[in-house]
Amino acid sequence: MRIRRLLPLMLALLCWTSAVQAASADFASSSPDTPLLAPPEGPVLLTVSGDISRTNGDGVARFDRAMLEALPGRTIETHTPWHEDVGRYRGPLGEAILEAVDAHGDQARVVALNGFEAEVPVSDFRRYGVILAMKRNGKAMPIRRFGPLFVLYPFDERPELLNETIRFRSVWQVSRIEIH
């Protein structure tokens, strides 16, 4: 008698367990292999969008200063076409940002706060060790002085980079990168 009463309950439990397992399998198969980025805790300096797999909301990856500083970076000591003296620039490698968002495109449209934009081949970030400079001579770069982010090529290391094409790609006051 007891088994007859428990049978419907056991059947319902079995059906529910099967449904939960099926839903879990569907969720796991639709989830990307790459984990989500942590959300920014401070003001957002950079938003990356486009052909990326790793985001932290609404299909974009937003980075605050701490997140950018935590990425592998580099210091470049160089003259630039816009400064009279040698500057010591520090910032995350462009390649590290692309890896952080799991970028898949060949081009990066770099957009400044004032709307200026330039197309930068993704290969430039790897080939030349391009950084998004955040500091010049140990100090954060303010907006009025090329900040908060400045696409910087190693001009003194690679004199062939002192040409109009590369100067055009050296966007300052960067706010967004769109991968395509």
C-alpha cells in the first residue's frame, strides 16, 4: 500500500531530475568556452566590442584603470611626432587586451573621445608591441594630454614606423575599440 502512494511521487521526482539534467546540458552546450570578464569597479576607460567572445555585459567588454593595469604591459621610451622630448610611456599591450576579450577579427577600429577613429590592423599589436599608454613619465595621462589611453608604437625602436600611416593609427584619448 505504501509503495502505491510513493510511486507517483517517485515518478514525478524522476521526471523532474531528467528535466533539470536536460536543461543543464543545454545551458552548458550554449555557454562559451571562455569565461566572462569581471565587471569594472571604477570608471570605465575602455570599451571593446565587435567580434569578441569574452565580455562583462551587453556583448561588450568594459575596462577600468585597475583592470587595464592588471593586464600584461610594457614600458616604451620614445620620441613621438607630438612631443619634443623623450617620454617614458607605460600601459597594457594591445595584444593583451585582444586576448582578454578573445578577439577574432583582423582589424581594430580605435575611437577617440572626440569621435576621431582609425583602423589599426590587429597584426600591428603583435608585430610592434603596441601599447595603450596610460602613463607618461610615471603619471596618469589626463585627457588634455593624450589620455586616458594613447595607442603608442615604439617609434625610437622602429624608425620605419615614423610615417603618416602609423601616425594616423596612433590615436589618443581612446575610449573604444571595435573588432571586426
